[in-house]
Amino acid sequence: MIRLENIVKKYGDNIVLDNFSLELSRGERLAIMGESGCGKTTLLRIIAGLTEADGGEISRNGDISYMFQEPRLLPWKTAEENVCAVLGKKNFPLAQRYLSLVGLADANKKYPRELSGGMAQRVAFARFLAFAEETGADILLLDEPFSALDSETEAQMLNILLDFAADKTVILVTHDDDTAQKLGGMVVKM
Amino acid sequence: MIKKALKTLLIILFWLCVWQGLSMIVGLELLLPSPIRTLKRLFELAGTLSFYGIILRSLARILIGTAAAVALGVALAILTARFKLLHDFVSPLMTVIKAIPVASFIVLLLLWMGRDILPSIISALIVLPIVWTSVETGILQTDKSLLEMARVYKMSPWGKVRHIYVPATLPYFVSALNSSLGLAWKAGIAAEVLALPAIAIGKQIYESKLYIETVDLFAWTLTVILISLVIEKLIVFAIRKATSSKMILEVAHDKA
């Protein structure tokens, strides 16, 4: 489903990825850990096609849903409108369903500036899930998706992800050992 | 709210008293009419039908020029934000338009075109560079991380325009309108004073000066000021209604 072969990425003289190879089949899960600046986000961005590699080959089959490290919410739209903005027309029920699922049913009319960092991250998570459901995305890429959450909420969100991604390929970047283990797949330390 | 209105009223009253005091010191209505005499004359003028006809003709002329410049400025901004080479061609032209004194434009254009259309062109020349610069800046400063988010979530080009570009650029657009409309109105009236179209506020001001009717000059000037204030309030109100999202204007306020 995802195949990376000898991927190279440099920023100036700094080689971030040096002949990195990886192969993941459908339904496999991978947690990527490592120090800040070691290339975790770059790797995820290369897989998503947001950053070009300087060398190597990439192949992937399937649609992608991607969750950024920062919420990246539209400041002029409510939580509900933020989720709807990436969905097709008349998909408010889907947006509401996922906002409820992440525990934000009461906050759907709030603007990003009225949300805490953790709530904004959950809105972004709801958007990510709703988009994946609508498009049938089978590759889920998450870049430190729960970094702003307390441990209890993080565990709840991880459970939602595990239920949702039963037969999907998941790559999750995290700093947290526990989260990496709970994902239940391979763990790569970069 | 009431406290703020009362404060504004008191400040206006203070300046009216200063005006009245100066007028009494000068002691000659021909040089400096009193506010009471000016208001009285304004009410007399407002009681005639021709007063409204004159205002409407001036308004129409200047608003047509302004609207055309806004449309052209926005369209040009979209294109120049997209094509750098076009920006490089348009930019010096806008700099020249901004730098040329309005009086030079008026005299020059009087040689080339009819006196009726001149105030429209002058208003347009005032508004165009301001709208173009602001809207282009707004488009170019659109948050790249939001555009990347839109790309990841496969937002359509129209979706990007509607959900990201328009709300991100609107504060710049509102700010451009706020700063250019007053100028366009004043420059348009100045053009009327020199071009003398048949029915125009500018012509009334010119004739007041010609026949040394200082009270009329003050009454018409006061009319210009009042219309300028009304236009400004109406535009901001219309944009607020059109956007329907108070958050966009709050973001605009933050940016300002």
C-alpha cells in the first residue's frame, strides 16, 4: 500500500532522511518516534506528497487523510463549519457526528479563538476522521495529533482512532512511548 | 453605548462653540460665518428640491468612478498576485498614479475629456491604487498553512476562494475602502470645482466663492462632510451584512 525506497531529503547541508526505506501493507500500523528535527514530519509530508524527496522512489495506493501537528482551523469559521469546509455539500450531519464523537457536541458553534488548544486539536481530529470517512481514505497519516491533550483525553482519542482505523493503514508520529505501543503496530525510532 | 454617544456629542458641541467664538471674534460673516448661520442656510438649501438633485448627481458621478475602480482594482490584484511579471508591469503605473498631484490630473484630463465624466475618473484614480495594493497584499499574505490544509483535504478551487482567500482578504479590502472612499469623495468634489459640470456640488462651491457667498460655501462644505460620514458608515454596515460573519471583521480589527 505504501512503499518508500531509498528516500533522501536534505535541507541545505543537513541530511534529514538518508536512504530511508519502508513498506506497509493495507491495515498495517506504524508509530514513528524520535528527537525533534530528526525528520519524522518530513517523512510524513513526503508520503502525503506535500514535500518532494531529493531522491528515492515512493509508491502508494489509496486515498490519504492527513492530520497536521497544528490544528490549522479557519479562524473565521465555527468548529462545525471548519469540519464542513472539507466535506461535500450538505454534510453537516457527518460533521456533527464526528464532533460529538470527539466530545465537542456543545462546542460546534464556537470559533477557534474560543477553543482551548486541546479542543482545537480535537476539532482538527474530527475533521480528519470525517474527511477520511467521506472519501473512503485508507491511508491515515497523523503528525503528533494528540500533543495538546491531557493523558485521559489522549487515551480516548487514540481509542476512537483504533476503532475507526480497523482495516486502514496508519502512520502516527508521536513523542509518547505509551501511545506508540498502544497503536499496536510497528514502532520505528528515527 | 449611551455614554460614548454623549461624549461624542459633547466633543462636537465643544468644537461648535470654538467655531462660534472665532466667528464672533472675526465679526464678519463674509469671512467666517457662524455655525448657527451656516446651519440655518443648510436647512434653507435642504428645503429646496434642487439641493437633492445636485447631491444625487455628484454622488452618482463619484460613486460610478469609485465602483469601477474597486472592480478593476480587485480584478487586477487577483491577476497580479498570481502572475509576478504582471505585478512588475502594473506596480510602477500605480506608483505614478499615487504620486501625481490630483490637481495635475484634473487639469490634464480637462484637456482630454468631457467635464461631466472628469470627477468619476478622478475618484477612480484615487481609489484604484489603494484597492489594488491592499487586496493584492491580502491575497499574498493568505496563511500558507491553511492553503496546505486545503490541499490535503482536496478542497476545490472555488472552495479555497470561498473558505480561505475571500475571508483572508476581506479585512484588507475593508481597510482599503475605509481609507479611499473619503479621499475619492473629496477629490471628486475638487474635480467638480475645476471642471464645473452643469449640476454639481463642486459648481455650487465654485459659485459661492465667485459671488463671495461664504455662508453658502460653508453650507455646501458641511453637506460634503455629512455625506462623507454617511457613505463611510453605509459601506462598513453593508460589508458587515454581506459577510454575515462577525469573526471576519474581528480578524480585520486585529489586523488593523
